[in-house]
Amino acid sequence: DTAVSQTPKYLVTQMGNDKSIKCEQNLGHDTMYWYKQDSKKFLKIMFSYNNKELIINETVPNRFSPKSPDKAHLNLHINSLELGDSAVYFCASSQAGNSPLHFGNGTRLTVT
Amino acid sequence: QQQVKQSPQSLIVQKGGISIINCAYENTAFDYFPWYQQFPGKGPALLIAIRPDVSEKKEGRFTISFNKSAKQFSLHIMDSQPGDSATYFCAASSNKLIFGTGTRLQVFP
């Protein structure tokens, strides 16, 4: 059973389009995250939700909007895609507090 | 203050050798220091973690050394194996996890 699953695995789209990435976790964790990994492998937190409530919102363009319909799901919607949005986006989950993050296998987004 | 500096950027080690990756931080509020291992096409996975009340933690071939006064911590991989070839990230957390810049480790037979 996959603990943190995200879809799609690959996403190729043109500039200006709107796209969504879905994430689900079956670990019963309260907290979910979106991280962005760029071409140099830098991992940067974007958002964090605890029990459907937004608790971390880093300096991310308004074009990125997370949505958590329930505590097992955290989706990421991106409007008006730009070339610089090309990256691998990772969803993760954890129990509250300083506990291990469990990552999905990433969604490689390519904007052409 | 929120940065975690990691070195080296890449590391080549022969099978059986010791791999050492170093990290440094500034924020004294950090109270949890994990290391993550990432294979190509996969998400990072927790390898080992330490809290600042201990100076060393060992799990199998992997050891974290922690120096609170110097605000530094390091990962030692003993008897490095080709299967250890991956990218390693140190991280630090108070209320959110901040990752280092990553070290690509290659272990040659």
C-alpha cells in the first residue's frame, strides 16, 4: 500500500495553462505539505496544512492555491503556468510536531 | 537565520570507505535534526534523526554527530556501499522543516 500517493507522476503543459496535482495519504497523519524541488535539487516548503487548516504559507505566488478537502488529501492548483514553475513537486505528511515526513514520489511538472 | 548550509555538494567514495557530510545552522530554536536520503525518481525518505540533547546517534552504518555549541552536525556512513549512492539532505526544524542543499554521494565498487 502506498503511504503518500500523488498524481500525476508527470505533467507537461504549455505556459498560461491551469493544472492540478492531487495528493492522498493513508497514514492517518494530521499534517500535509507541499514541497518544491528545483533543477539543483533544492527542496523548499511551499505550504503546510494541519487537519484541513493552512498553517504554513511560504512566499509563493498567488497562482498557487492548495486545497485540503479532508485531512487525508491536499491538492495543489496552479493557475497561469510559467516556465519557472517547472520543477518536481512533492507532497508529504507527518504527525503533528517534529516527526518524520513521509514523502510521495513527486510530480515532475514541465512547462513549455 | 533559517538556512541550513550543507557540504560537500558532491562526494565520491570507494566501496568500504567512510562518507562524511556536514551541515551548519544559525537558528538556535531548531530542535530536531533529521537526515533524508533520496534516490532518483523517488521522494526523500528519513534515514536517521537526532535531537540536540544528545551528541551522537548511531543506527547501523549511519551515525549523526551533533555539536550544539558549534551549531554543526554531520552524517557518517561507515563501510559505504554502492547501494548508498543517492542524494542526502540534512534538515533542521523548529516549527517547519528546512532542508540543506543536498549532497550527491557516489560509491564506486
